[in-house]
Amino acid sequence: MATEHEHWTEQAAIFALGALDGREREEFEAHLAAGCPTCEAHIRETREALIILPRVLTSMIPPPAVKTRLLDQVEKNNVVPITAARAHEARPWRKIAGVLAAGIVGIVIGGTYYRFQYEPRHTVYSSVINLLRDPATRDYTLFGTGPTPQAKGRFLWNESGEGHIFATNLPPAVEGKMYAVWTIAQNAAPRYVGTIKTDAKGQGGLHINAASNENPIETFAVTLEPEGTTTAPTGPMVLISKPS
């Protein structure tokens, strides 16, 4: 079975490059749909690694001699009939070469796509790391309450107004509802700082950049509200921190 899953791992790398197609793609997507956290993680890590690639590549103009040698090589190659080419298509080395070529083309052409698709998430990761590095950042545990006692979470908060909330075991909000995040300072009304969305597994997060408070924040809460509620909480509380 180890050998079989090694095959799926290889397919995951090709899939992440966008070079898997036809029946192989259908089979791999069926494998993912059946649930494979290993392949999902491999795809995610491969794609995130591609973020770095467009940043490290620089534009280069090859010397004229390189172009000349390339054109000479093309002219020297014999033309192969289409039928003959198809007969050799199944050779492993040709398949590997095709995959590599597709991967290189995908990276070059899709560099901008990956940058815009994944850079926002990369920026959030960097912001969270910076929060953790700052000695002024506090780490609060969030406890499930009301209709979601099973929910859990963490709230990183810096008095500069920057923070990040993580939630787990919090079911997606029903249509027309949202999970509103609130900070509560001493002797002040709750302040809305954003909305957290969770996936089918109940996991979600939100990076917060709010104006700093004159008074220190002492409580963090998440409530289930009608969409658009930002003035004051009216719905049931689903996550709450213990006052420091």
C-alpha cells in the first residue's frame, strides 16, 4: 500500500502544477474526494512553495549565441510523422518530459496567478508570525458557549489594534446569519471588528486591523448575528474569552 500511496503523492505534485489531465486527473480527483489528508497537504504545500518562485525569478535576455545554437538544433532535427510520434507517446521518459515541460510552462505562465491567488494568505501568515514575535501580544483562549459549547478558539491581540482569531468546531453559519467578532474594553460598549467564516470542518480565522483603544481590551467574544449587524451584539454568544 505504501507504493500505491507514493503514486498518489506523485500525482498530487503534478496536480498542484496544473499538469494532470484526462483520466489521470479524474482518478486523482476521485481519490481526493474520498478523503486523503496526506495528498491535500501535499497539494497545499506545493502550491504555497510556488508563491516564492515568481519572486526569485528575474528577467534575463539570453546571449545571441544561445538563440543561434537553439535554431540550429531545431533545423537539424528530422521531422517525425504524427503516427510515429503517437507510437512513442507511451514511453515513460517522454511522459516525464511532458510533465516537466507542462510544469515549467505552468509556472512561467501561471506565476502571476499563483501570486495573486496565494499572496494574500502568505501576507496573513507573516502578520500572525509578527504578532507572535511581539512581546506585547496577548494570547487568549476562547471557550464555546450558548448553542456551540463544543467550539474552541484562540485570540491573539495587540493593543495597537491588530489581532487574529482562530476558531475550531464552529459550524458554518446558516444562510442570513454571520459570526460577528467583538472586542470589549473596560467601561465601553462592544466594538465590532469583523466577521469570521468557517468551513465544513468548523475551522476558520480572521486577521484584524482595528483602531487602538484608549482603554485596554478585557473581553473577546463571537456572536451569531443577522448579516449586517455591526453596531451592537443582539444574538447568542458562541465564543467568549475569560477576562484577564
